[in-house]
Amino acid sequence: MPARIDFNCDIGEGCGDDAAIVPYVSSANIACGGHAGDEATMRATLRLCRQHGVAAGAHPGYDDPEHFGRRTLPLSRDEIAMLMLSQLARLASIADDEGVRLTHVKPHGALYNLAADDRIVAQAIVGAVAAFDPHLIVYGLAQSQLTDAAEQAGLRAAHEVFAERGYAANGRLLPRGQPGAVIESLDASIRQVRDLVLRGEVEVAGGGRIALRADTLCLHGDRDDAAAFARAVREALHADGIEVAAL
């Protein structure tokens, strides 16, 4: 069976050329008013998804646009659940108005990274998704607490890997600001994509390789070169005979 991958991108954040990115991905994670996004950006992004046949999902994060949702906030389990539910409801209402069905949920930024290792946070996110719509797929860092919590709750989990982020030996992403955390070279990124999708492994900081499950491949839409990256990655996947399709 030929290799297959979902290619997703975080968009609707007001800082990227979404119209140039969407044609090259199979799924879109749409900011829904927490770290970024408002009704206008959500509506415009949903329309792009509908136009190009791209699966639309929610990308909820901490309500902290000043720090783009990349700062951990001291929220309780109930507060995290309410954060998730309010942002899901906001995007879903606009999606319904636009005739688009939401397919998945991917937490953003610091919330995403915290849920990878904090079981309580992971369960709060999963509980909110299950209460809102148990048919939604939960996107989480590959082999993390979030994907495990989703599977334990009977939800479908998508183990996510990254095209242009560096990895630590424990399978977690290197913190932004640390050398190697963001892969700037397109050639290096494509090598990492091939390792992840074709071989199920990735090179880690300090040397060596680890195995990672790859259901969906993420590209960050806030890169200045995100559109060119998206096109090049999609072309590389096609050249390798890898099918790109939403989950």
C-alpha cells in the first residue's frame, strides 16, 4: 500500500498568506478567537477550505493574543474545558453558517505543548471535545498524553509530526528560541518529512533517531515563507508517491 499522510496547516491567524497556502494542504486548523482570529478571519478561512475541498478544524488556544498563545496560563481543568468549548462553539457556529462541517480539533501553542505531557490538561481538552462533538478527531503531538487520552476516551486521535520543527530525544518539540527549534532550510525540512512519513522516524537534537507515528504532518502558517514551503513539501510528497489526503 502506498504511503499516505494528512498535510495540515495552522491558519486564520492574521499573519500569513492563507489563500496561497490552502491549495497545497489537506486539512486546516483555524484559529478561533483565542490566540488569534475573529469572525472575519474565521469566515474567510472556512470559505477557502470549502473552495479547495480542505478539511476544516478548530485551533483553540489560550486567550492571550498578546503572546500569540505561546505562554502557559495558570488555568484549572474546568477553565481549560470552558476555553475549549467556547472557541469550538464560536467556530462551529460560523462553519454552520458557511455550510462547512468541522472535522477535527488541534490545540494551539502552549496549550498543545502542555497537553503533550500533562494528563490532567489532556483530559480536560479531550473531555471538552467529547462533550461538544465526539466525532471530531483530536490532533496531538505524536505519542503524547493528548493522543493517548483521546484514544482512552474512545475518540479518534491523529498523531501529529512537524515539517519544520526540531525534536528532542524524548519526542517533544524543541522549545522555540533554542537552537534547531525551527528548521529554516527547505531542503532540511523535506528530508525530515521523508524520514517521518516514509520511515516513521526523525533525527533528534544531539544526534540519533527515534521512532514516531505520523498520521498528520503540520506546517506552521505564520512563517514568512509558509506558502512556498507548503508548495515545496506537497511537491516532494507527490514526487515520492505519497498520497496526501485528509483523515
